[in-house]
Amino acid sequence: MTQDHASYWRNMKAQAISGEFKIEEDLGQSIANVVSEYITELEQQKFEALTLERLTGWGDLPSANSIRQKLEGKAVANDSAVKRLDEHIAIARDQRDTFLAAIGKLQGVDQQTAGALGATGAGI
């Protein structure tokens, strides 16, 4: 289902960029602002999930180790909370960009996103 949402919003973004989808500037900006706040909240949740990569205080019992490993995996493994949050963040960014493109303000956001990606890449 997440992939369907991602495809939908990529398609809507393309329509907004091409001028097929337009909305009033105040409405589009308001929606984009709310989505930006949502992105910030998702990024905070992702940060918190990353802190669960190494859990401590479970003791040495084999059952405790099994539970600890399972919970660590749910936080950061292949099908984890972090991966799901990344998917939702990508969709939310497409949503924000769609509404900004629909009011003709996408270029500024593209420059901000490129700057943020550059800063993230520099930290790796």
C-alpha cells in the first residue's frame, strides 16, 4: 500500500510541475506547511527508532537475548520501523513538493532539499 501512495504522489507531483494540477496559493502553502511539520515529526521518530539499535539491561538468559534481538530488529532491520519511516518521509516530501509545485514554489524547495541532502551526505 505504501508503494501505491508513493506512486500516486509522484504522479501528482509531475502533474503539478507540468501545470495540470494547480490550487490557490494560500491553500497550497498552508497544506505544504502542515506536511513540512509532519516530515519533521517523522524524522524525529526515525531518530528515536535509531536509538533502539542496541538495547541493554536484558540480562544473560537465552530468552532475554532472543527478545532483545527481536526488538532491535524491529527497530532497524530490513523490515523495520526505520525503513517504514523512511518510506513515509519520502511520500510526505512528495506531498509537500506537489502542493508547492501547484502554487509555483517548488524550485526553492528543491534547492533546500539539495542542501539538506548535501549536509546529510557530508555527515556520512
